Amino acid sequence: MSGLNDQIQLSTFFDYESLDRAQRQVIQEHTGEIRKRLRRSAQDVWEIGQRLADVRSRLKYGQFLTWLKAEFGWSQRTAYNFINVYETFGDRFAKLAKVDIATSVLYQLAAPSVPEALRTEVLKAAANGQKITHKSIKSAIKQSKQAANTAPEPQEPIVKKPEIITVIPQSAALADSSRAAQPEPELEITAGWYQLGTQHQLFCGDTATPGFVNAVPQAKLAIAVTAEDWAHDWLIDQVDSVVILPQEQFTIRTLKELLGLLSRPGDTVIFPWLPLPEMMATAHSLGRIVYAGDPSKQRCQGAIAAAGLPVHPLSDEPAVTLAG
């Protein structure tokens, strides 16, 4: 058992004085041990996430999920609970290891949709001895999102919408001619973000990671077409409508129908995977603003070639390791 040092941070909301001396000592010792193990649990979660992220970076597209299931029987979502904690708190791990915080709360706090200011506030409160519960975190996240939703609308969509009206006919013709003349892009694709034309952005990397999640804006529609496990719950809070389709049932005709039914010209749409190279080109021709991504280098190259738009990298620092 631990000594009196672990009793320093005991909660003031429980009346220990109402217990007899023997009971109080045993219960306080148990409390100290539990707190130590909670801190160890946080450290374990971070270290597991670090190792999972390293394994993921060494495997080709599709191999990571196979490895997870073969070795641990885990889904991709389970793995990303650990990875999100590692990537979110990477430079603050020393501080994280000193607070007693349940792993379920840690997963919540590391979710890509949680504002950084809220994480900082919660960690500071935990370091000061405040009890952090699953319920309190859930309430804080909800209040933060409500505040964000009531904030003034950003000016960017207002600027972009008239721009789309003038660009659509010209860019559609450019896309057709570019596909005929240049079937493959000259740009050597590496990991990170790329600007296509004046309004679209493409992320070459895993779209379940903060590198993609934290960069995309609120959107009207997300169309997720994948054969992989679903690990994109954050989309539910990020967009008005989410459509999930198996890859074998997806066609460009289906894409056009969904865009026409669930969005309008000028709306922002998200494609977390790009199984068909014409997806961004199709959405562009229909006047949508696209944020898309894929961990496959070949798919990213195909999307850029099909779009036929000017392209340039937005960052020189690779965020992830590409597959393929």
C-alpha cells in the first residue's frame, strides 16, 4: 500500500471524517493506489498509441487493419483511440502522466473534433486536483460546439460562391482537355496537403488522423466510400449529412445523384476516401468546394490528374507516410 503522500489530493467532496480511523486509513490508501494506477493507465495509453502509430507508418495501405485484427482482434476505431491520445498529447505527455484521469476521459479529450483550448483548460483543471469525469467532459464538449455554432459565419464561403459561378464552365473544359493531354500529373506526390485550383484541398494521408480532421471546415455533406473499418465518427459532428457506401456499389453516377440531392453549388463537401479518380473533378464541375483525402499515393495522383487543375503543395513538411 502507498503512504500518506497519496492522500494529499483526496477529494473534499467526500466526508472522510465521518469514518472511524481504521476505515478511513484503508480507504485513503486504496484511493491513493487507484490514483497511481490511473496515472499509469494514461501513460500506457500514450505509449501504446506511439507504437501503433509507428507500426502504421511502416505498413502499406490496408495492411495496418489486417495486422490489428490478426494480433489483437481490434477494429481500426479502437486503435485510433490510442493513436489520437499519442498524437494529440505528444509534447505534453509529462504533464499528462502527472494527473489522474480515466482512460475513457482521455479518449474523449483526444478526439480530433475537441477544440485545443478545451483540452488545455481540462488538463490545467486536472493538474490542480479537480476531478474530471466522463459526464463533465461530455457536457463541456457539447457547450463548446454550441458556442462554435452560434459564432458569426466565416466570410470565406461568401467570397468563394461568386468565384465558383465564373470558374465552373472554364474549369470543366480545362479538366476535359487536361485528362486527354496529361493522363498523369508531373508533380511528385508526397504526404501532406495540396491545393487544387482556387478552392479545393487534397490530403495525401490517413483522413482519420488530426492532420486531416483538424483542417477541414464544417461541411454540408460527406460521402465516405471504403472497404476499411469505419473510423470517422468525427464526421457526424462536422457535416450536415453523412453517406457511407461500400466501394463495390459506388459509381460516378451515384456521386452526382448524391451531390444533387444533398448539397447545392457553393457548398463544401468532404470525401475521406477517393476510390474513383474522377470524384473531385465531378464535384468541381458541379460547383462544390471539396476537401478530400486518401492514404494511397496512387489514388491521390489519380485524383489530381483527373481534376486537371493547377496544383501545389500547401506544406513542405510531410505529415504521414504514404502507402503505395
